[in-house]
Amino acid sequence: MEQKEVPIFIDGENICFLPQSSDHIDLYVKWLNDPKVRKYSRNIIPVRVENAKRWFEPRERGMTNFLALEIWHKKDKKPIGNIFLTDIDWVNGWANVGLTIGEPDYWNKNIATEATELILEYAFTELNLHKLHGGVIFDNIGSWTVAEKTGFSLEGIQKHEFFVDGEFLDVKKYCILKEDWLGRKKE
């Protein structure tokens, strides 16, 4: 899949973020429905291409509370996942952060860590948010390792929050404050 002439929104060392593209709906749907990918993403209902097309329909003007970007692998020149800021609260300065590496061949290669560091930089410097938070299913060791490696602090555990593969699983809730992120940047 060759990258079109779309300007890079955020540039990193191995990856970059581009706006999501309706040209890649089939790819997004593949990721969301892949049992390996969706297991800890809480995608319990199959997504159809027809439903995914609605994501790109025009919305009313004004401040959005949702940002979705594609994660592109620069060397391989292809999209490998998505990263999100959701439920953005512009008044109180916080948002949820989440990401999906949809291509399992790119797991365990520090891509999620680089993507998290890039979105933190963007959220705290350009959007001037004060706090980011997210939840990780307890068994998803890779994701909570990324959270801790990038400076997120454990706020607590939500017991039996999600039902996955026939059992209820706990969720680790994390957050990072802008001041703590700035302190890490100075180190």
C-alpha cells in the first residue's frame, strides 16, 4: 500500500501520524475484527465496512471531542494502526488516549511506545491538555508496560470491568499529568 501525497501530521523516528483516510476503511475493519487485535481493544461487536464509512461523514462544526490518526510505518510505507484522543474535555483539559497496532507483525517493536510519546507531546504542547488517561485490561501486559514506560501512573484497578474469552477481567486505570510529563522531559 503506497502512501499518497498526504502531509505528515506528526513525524517520529520510525513512525508518523497521518489523518485517517476513508481509502483505508477495509484495513480498519480488518483490524477491528481480527480476533488477535480486538481481544483487548474491547471490540465485541463485528464492524462492517458500511458502518465504518459513517466515521467519515460530515459532522457539525465546532470543537470536536475526538481525534483519530493513522500510525504509518515510515520504512515500510504503510498504515499499521490508529491512535486516538477521545472524550476530550476542553474546559477541564483532559482526554482519554488509546491506540491499536492493527498489524501483529509490528507488535513488540517499540512502536506503541513511540506512538504514545508522540501523542503525549502533541496533547500537552499543541492542544494544551492538562491530563491524559486510559484503561488497560490487566492481562494486556504489553499495553500497561507501554503506559508505565512513558510515564503514566497507576490510579487504580477496576474489578471485573470487561468480559473477555469467557471471564471477567480487571482494568488498570492510568493517567499522566502535563506537569509530570514536563518533569520527565527535563530528565
